[in-house]
Amino acid sequence: MTLGLHLAVVAALAALQFVLPAFHHGMLARIMVLAAYAVGYNVLLGYTGLMSLGHAMFFAAGMYGVGLTIQHWGFGIAAASVAGVAGAIVTAGAVGVVTLRTAGPAFLIVTMMLAQAFYLATLYFNTVTFGDQGFILPALEIGIGGRMFSLADPSVKYNVALVVFAVCLLATLWLVRSPVGRVLVALRENDERTRLLGYHTGRYRLVAVIVSGLISGLAGVTYTLLFSYVGSTFAGVLYSIYPLLWTLLGGAGTTLGPLVGTLLMTYAIDVASGITDAYLIVVGAALVLTILWAPAGVVGGIRARWARWLP
Amino acid sequence: MAFGPHLLLALMEGVVSASLLALTALGLSLVFGVMRIVNVAHGAFFMLGAIVTWYVADLSGSFWLALVAAPIAVGLVAILADRLVLRPIGYEPESTIVATIGLLYILEQVVLMTYGPYARPVAAPFYFRIDLGWFGYSGYKVIVAAAAALLLAVTWLALSRTTLGLYLRATQQDREIAQAFAVPVGRVYTIAFGVGGGLTAIAGALIVPVQQAHYLMGLDALLLSFIVVILGGLGSLRGTVVAALIVGLSDGVVSVLFSPTLAKIIATLAVAFVLGVRGRGLFGEEAA
């Protein structure tokens, strides 16, 4: 039933591309990539109970990994994507080793500090990264089964985004129902008891940080390939706050929450930015209202009331 | 300029930023110590202090009035936030972090809507130049460093000698025992949050004549305060002040000799290294 539900969601997203008008078609492609980012964030916040305020560095590590290797060294898409994901894994590993030395609220502060250092580094080394202005990648093409597809084509964009999102979603579904995932949830619920049961909690936490960083980095790689732009904005603090908000709003610790949260919030910001320049006030208001009135999020609320079986 | 005088200039800049940083970070540290919460909106309070200073100085023409008005206004905003948001969620650590991030964006965007995206200076209330032979130094900055040091001393005295200080320290050490001894813990929380916001607002006000008021200026203040409280050890006021001196001096020196961006990168990596060796910072308590 659970797997069926997730497959149905993916199938529904696949079917939507044939009925949506152009604007929403493009929006949804972007939302699916960002939702994959939120799915990565949720592994850490929702299933391991660690709140990070620095995920932008994993997203941006993927982004710069793929973008810089194409820009400076002329890598092909496959090699550049591997470089991007590898960059995110290395970043997450290093960040994990440092931050997990600390306990409690220090984790969040240190992730934010490190992410900000990463952001400042993208500005400081602007001869390589082009800093704030960023750079635009040339038109990219991928070959599947001997045919070439341009990534600038909207329906190619949509389907690449769909595949990446579906892989991330199903992978986390598998992860959280696997023995490793159960240990992570145990860590979230009661760290000391898990340690008493003989689990090496530090090692499991590190694995969670790396998996979360990997998925976030993969989302960053995909975003770069589909939208052909790399810039330091994506390493900034806002892009660390976004996945937190998407995950919380949709429901932390639910597999489908990140998609729901990203969907709602991206449209809310789109509407608000048509009304005022200070549209980020929507982000602030959503954070405060969610935590005051719906701390379990949308999917979390549905699970508590009607569907206890939701993973 | 020769290297010697250049280094002297860098050190003087370092002392000024260290003293302001100590004041800013002390507010954050006090709030964490007493309430066990991380206030992510702390940088926004700093920014709000600077903005209020600009408004009051612009309308009344008096910087001194602004210097008094800023901490009061920001303290009231903090108290309001405590009553409307933090108390209803019961100061649960993670919810509080999320709520204060929300607060950060609300304050920032409201300032953007009203004050606008400008960077505006306020004239210093007095101007004199200290001539050191190799270069002249702004007398205002020297007074600012002295004023910040004085405020730190006053806060220290208030914490160690007054009844309110006793309440704050008692709540910090053990909330339940404090309550059992009739310390009004709920009110102490609100006061701590207000005082924390007020302290950083003074730092924000003092810096406007040097740095201009802008709606995004809080982020650097937040980042440096975070670095300081982590390096000093979460919950230790003494650690905060010592770490502020270290971070402020090195930030000032590297900023003058190289670049402000590089200074912040180095400070962060240095703190990450310290954490690798000693997870609870310089003066932190044993992890519970």
C-alpha cells in the first residue's frame, strides 16, 4: 500500500505534464528538483532529528561541482555530474566530522557558520566562481539510447526533474524502512537508549549527514543542468532556510511532506513576489505560523488524524 | 604606510570591533544561558537597533536620544515576540529556532518595506581626530570601544550584585530549583529576552555612525556572534567575552591587512578547528 501510494504520486506527476499549461509546467519541473533537495534535508531533520541550517553548502557543492568542471575543464554531463555529487559527498563528510563533535543546539549553529564560510568563499574566489554574478552554462544535451535531447526543451526538463525526484523519493522510502533507517529514527527518539542497545550512534549520524548531503547535492547538480545557471545566491543562507521550511510545512519525518511543502511554498512565494518586493515576509510568516499552529506539517497532520500507516 | 603603523591601525580597528562584538554576543549568550534557546533573530535585533537609531536621529536630530530609544524599542519588540510566539510554543528548543528564523525574516522584510533598501549613515555626535603621527584615528571609534567596555562592566555588575541578576543566574543554573525558591521564572525569561535584544540594539546603535544602517546588516552580526558563543562555549558569559576579544581582534586585523571576507572565512575555519579538538568550546559546560 505504501509503495503503491508513492508510485501513484510519481505517476500523477508524470501524467500532469500532458495537461498543465506552459507556465505551471515549468514551475512544476522546478518544484520537483527543489522537492528532491527537501527530501535530502528531511533525511536529517525528519528521520534523524538533526536540524541543519547549512544545507545550502551541499546543494551549492553539487552545483559548483558540475558547473565549474563544465565551465573551466569542458567536462561532459556525466563526468561533471559525478564531480558534483562527489563534491557534495566530500563536503558533507567533512562537515559531518566537525559538527558531530558538538552536541545539541551547537550542531545547528556550526552548520550555519560553515555554510556561511562556504558562501563567503564563493564570493572571495570570484575569479573562479564569478561570485554574485555567477555564470551561464552553454546549451547542454544528453544522449539516451543513441538519440540526443536538448536540456533546454521544456518536456526534457520536466522528465529529467521527474526521474531525479522519483529516485530520491523512492530511495528515502527504502532507506527509512530499512534497518539503518530504523536506527536513525531510534536516534531521533532517544539517543541514549540507542547507544545502550549497542549502536555506534556517531557513525549512524555521520551516515545520515552524508546521505542527506548526497541527495541535496544531486538536487543541486540537476538544478544546474536544467536551468544552466550557477551563482553564489544558491549558497546563501536563504537556500539553507528553504528546505527547512518546505520540510516543516509539508511534515518533517514523512516521505511525501517535502513535496507538499515545496509545492505550497513555491506557489506562495510566486504569488507574493507579484505583490511586493518584500515577498520574503511570506517565508517568515509561514515559519512562525507553521510552528505555532501546525508543528506536524500538512502530511504529518494527515497521518496523525486519518492515516497512521503513512511512512 | 610602513608595516608597524599599519599593524597598529589594524589592532585599533580590532579593539573597536571586539568591544562591539562582545556587546552583541553577550545578548545572545545571556538568552541561551538563561532560556536554553538559540535566538536566530539576534542579528535582526542588531539591525533593528541601527534602523531605529537612524529614524530617531533623523526626526529629532539627537544621536543621544536615539541611543536611548533604540534599546528600549528593540527590547519591547523582543518582549512582544516572547509573549506572542516563544511562550506559546513552550520554549521547545527546535520550535524556538524555527520561530526565531521566521521572526528574522519578518523583521527584515518589514524594515525593507518601510525603511527601504538603502544604506544610510547617521552623523557622529562629536568629531575629533586623534593624531598618532603616522595616521589620524577617529575619536568617535575610541569612545565607542570605551562605551562598550563600560556597558559590559555594568552588565557584569548587574548580574552579580542585583536581585534581578540573582534571578537570572539562578534560572540559568537550575530552572526548577529557582522556581521552587519563588523566582518568577516566566517573567525572568521575558526579561532575559528583552535585555538580550536591548544589549545588541545598543551595539547596533553605536555602529551606525561608522557603518550605515541597512536592512541586511544583521547577518554578519549574527554570524560573528554565533562564532563567538560557540568558541567561548555555549552558555558561558565569561567564555563569550574572552572569545569576542579573540575573534574581534583577529577579524579587525585580517580585515584591515587583507579583506573582510577572508577574515570571516578564517575565523569560521579556526573555530571549526577548535571544535575538532574540543567539542564544547573554550569555557563550555560538559555536554549534558
